[in-house]
Amino acid sequence: MKFSKLLAIATLAGACITALADDMPAGPIRLLVGFAPGGANDAIARLISTPLQNQTKTTVVVENKPGVGSNVAAGEMARATPNGQVLLLGSTGGQTIAPAIYAGKLPFDPAKDIQPVTLISRSALAVVVHDGLPVKNISELIAYAKQNPGKLNYSTGGSGTGAHLGTEYFKSMAGVSITHIPYKGDAPALQDVMAGLAHVNFAGLPAAIAATASGKVRIIAVTSPKRVPQLPNIPTVAESGLPDYSVLTWYGVFTTGGTPAPVVKRLATEIGQVVNQPAVRESIVKLGMEPAPSTPEEFAKLFQADMDRWGRMVRTLGIKAD
């Protein structure tokens, strides 16, 4: 092969490598979390930040920016230069429910100013009932609620949470009346079901499973489309009387709207590789979630569908910002 042809091939290969490298933000990368340290958003952000930094050789700094249901952090990211250097560890509640609750009061457009990058994980909720409630499955819960209208209540960690909207969605599909009792946090909401002061709670899997050890509550269903590995013998709500019911909470990474597509794709690829590392996958499963990295297009489709669904529910319930 002639030297000139070899040189041309080498030049082309070098250009491809340079282009690939250019797709990665120069750094440092700021990974914003819209809640205080200690929650699920924060746990996942810190879980992926170090391996992402090691893999890309780019500094990744986690910053907690709590406030307005994650919209303080989302707003800061939305106003950033669209180059992929500012990311947000977002969630169903923070990015699809809170924007609907604060509609018209945000200094950014949630549908245009934030760009989905990749899904990280998703999780079912567990339908937990007090042991004294004479129901063993969803069909019996629906029948009991219809026979005793207004006598049942359900607890949540607060108005506008995923559990609140997921339970209201259940009520609307089942045609039952169950009174909402909002608490200031998921832990006291579940504790009062254990104490018999509330009857039903749609809880995160780890907390629900731990609560069953008391013998005071039981799990009668999960909200996902299929059964979860942590509870293989527990049926889904869909299996148990409401065939079209499905609620999954999710966590994912967003960046600033208008960020070039190659940068978004590169970030999704790098983060997806991190999530698929055995140690990271194991840690996500221990949090009661299913690792589920995706393409930007797949995540954008899910994001828009949940924006539409939970936006309608917020408007129907008339939930307003405090």
C-alpha cells in the first residue's frame, strides 16, 4: 500500500478519534441533585459519579440544590450553557409531577429547556395494607372499599408525590373512594400503617419489604407491569383486577436543552456503561430498583408520556403549590 494512502487512512482514523473525544464535555461535569443528601436521587447520583469520572477521565462533581420539588436544580441546569457540562439526576416526581404542580411559576419550560439523556433505573411501588384489614389481594381491596365507601384511608409522604398520584390513579381506575392522608415524609406515612392509623400505603420496595418483618403489614401487590425479582410471589395490580394499571417510578439523567445531539448520545453511552458495571447494577438492585439504561430517544418518549399522564392527574385533582 502506498505511503500516501496509509497517511490518508491514518489521518481519517485520527479525525474520527478526535471527533469522538470532542463529543465528551470538557469538564468538569456538574451533576445536580434537586433534593437534600440522603434520598434516592442523591444515592444514585453518588453511585454513578465516581465510576463515570474514572471511565471518562473527566471530573464529576455532585451538587445538592434542593427546593421547589427539584425545580431549583432543574432551573439552574436549564439556564446553563448547552454543552453537557451541567447534568441533573432527575426523577418521576421531580421532573414530571412537580413541574405540573408549579405550572406557570417556573422560569423555564420543562418540555423544552431540559434534555433527557438516559434512564438510570426504574422501580415499582408495593401496595402495603395493615394486617388488620380483611383483604389479601387487590380485588378484595377494591370490593372492601366499595362496600365501605369513605371508611378507608391511605398515607403518603406528601401531596404531589409519586405515591400520591399512583394511588389516585388506582382509585380512578378502580372506582373507589379512599381518603388521602399526607405526611411529611415516606417513613412516618408507612409507620402509621404499621400502627393501624392508616390502612393503605403505596411504598417503595425496600421500605415495604422491611416493614413486613414487623408482622403488622403485608404486601398485596406491586404496581409494575410484571412481577419484581425481590417479590416473585407477589402479583401485580394488573394481574389482580386492574389489567391496564401500571406505575413505575424512575430516575434518569438530564442536561440542558439545546445540547448538541452527539454530546447527548456520548453522555448516554458513557453513563449506560457505568450503570451496566456489575458493582453498580448490584447497588441499584439493593436500592429496590431495576437498572435500565436507555438511549436519549427512549428516555425522551417515557419522559413525555409521564409529563402528559401526571400533568392530567395533577389538573384533575387540583393539586397546587403550597
